[in-house]
Amino acid sequence: MKKKKVLKISHLIVMWAVIVVLIVIAAIIPIAIQEDINFTLMEVVVSLASFIATSFFSILIYNHNLTMREQNEEIRRQTKAEAKRGELFRNLQFMAGNYSIIDFVDHMLMYDEFDRYTKRLIESNDFSFYLLEQNLEKENVVSDVNNFKFITVRIPIQLIEGKVINKVTIHKMKFVKDTETYIFSPGEGIPANALIIYNTNDQRFESIINLVMKKESDFYKDGEINLYKNIKITLSMESVLNVVVTGVIELYFTNPEKIEKSGASKYKINSSQIQLIGRPRLDISSADADEK
């Protein structure tokens, strides 16, 4: 918005002086050609005095209005700034007490995804719970599903601080196997969420993350013990009150304990390390989506 130009008092005085000079010059001409000079001078003096008094009164009113306007604008700026600071403080106070931080605990299971879920993925074209191996495109997966392998990673989670967890968004998973590194990330333009379920047998929550890779990939081989040194997971943890915390969780393993009857590889998590990235933030878009 452009700022309105306001005439300064000094400009008004200059304009007023110019007008006075023009009036005096205009009065001299008729005085010079009239006989009754005293009467004409009296008229000029009275008119000039009236003009001067009226002008000064108008300038005083204008100056008063200008001063009040500046004061009101300053009050509005201060009020707006104070309101903004107050809102920021309230948001920070709210976020400081309503975030969620989780950790992955106990063990990790890896197994082939069930065919019915793969079929549902192709029919819906919804990759919101899938991570793709580096350099893969979801369009290629949908067009030729037989050339790809689908793996499910299932890890128990534990709330270590804050409110109840609402959603876990996975930004990247990096597996270190032997001397190779395998990176999985969401498809372009879409976030990937971990599916959070409640295991009634263990009476705790578990996260399910689905991975997509080429069939010839050495990342995971059926019927073999696939040795992973560690996994680094970059994720965002959103509390039930829509406060989001982003961090990196790194998991360290021993060799797989065993291969389950179902064919799943079971890994014991020896230790984990969590590092937060940035400060908690309030995700208004999630709150609006919940209302809709």
C-alpha cells in the first residue's frame, strides 16, 4: 500500500506567504489609481488581517489533525506489534508443552508385503504409505508392478516425551548393508507416512513402513539373513494437537535373531540415537484438514 503524501506545515506557511504577497501587489495597483487612498488602505488592512487570522486558524487545525493522525498510527503500529508478539508467545508456549517425541524400540521385522496390499496400491495409486528406492518413479511401479519388490518394515514405537502421537511422516530412510548404502524416500510431490497400529498381543503401538525396490536389488533377499549395520530415519512426529517435531533416529543392530516361520527377518535393536532438527512448529494445515 502506498503511503499518502501529507503537506508539511512549512509548505503551508510558504504558500500562505506567497498568497499574502500576491494580495498586497494586487492592492497596490488600485491604490495607485484611486483618489480615496485612506479608504482603500483600510479595506486592504481589514481584508488582509481577516485573511491572516483565518489562515493561521486553519493551519493550527491542520497541524492538530496531522499530529493526532501520526499519534493514532503510532498507537496502531504498537498495538499490532504487541498483538503479534503476544500471539507468537502463546504459540511458542503451546508448542513447548504439546509436542511428541517417539523412539523405535526392541526389534525390527522385515517381510514381503501381502499381495492384497500391493494390489490395493496399484488400484488406488496412493503411495502415501510407501517409500521408493533411490531413482525409482512411482509411475514406473504402477505401469509394471511385476518388476518391483515390496517389503514391509515393522518396528514397535515408544513415546518418550510429550503428548500422544498422531502421525509420523517419513522423509528418508538410509540402510547400511555391508559396504553398500540404500536410500528410500517418498515419491515426488507426496509425503509418506508410517502406519501406526496398536498390537493387542504386545499391548503397544507399532509403526509399519513399506519399501519399494527393483526385483534385482541386493537390498533384501528372501530366505537369507540380510545384515544391516544401522538404519537412519529422518522423520516428523506430529502430536494429537498438531505440533510437529522433526528429527533423525538412528538404529543399531546385531545380526538377525532368526527368520520367523512366516519368513520375516527379526532384528534386535541394541541401541538408538535421536537428534532433533529445528524447533517444534504448529501445523495449521493438519488442523484445518481434520476439521474438514
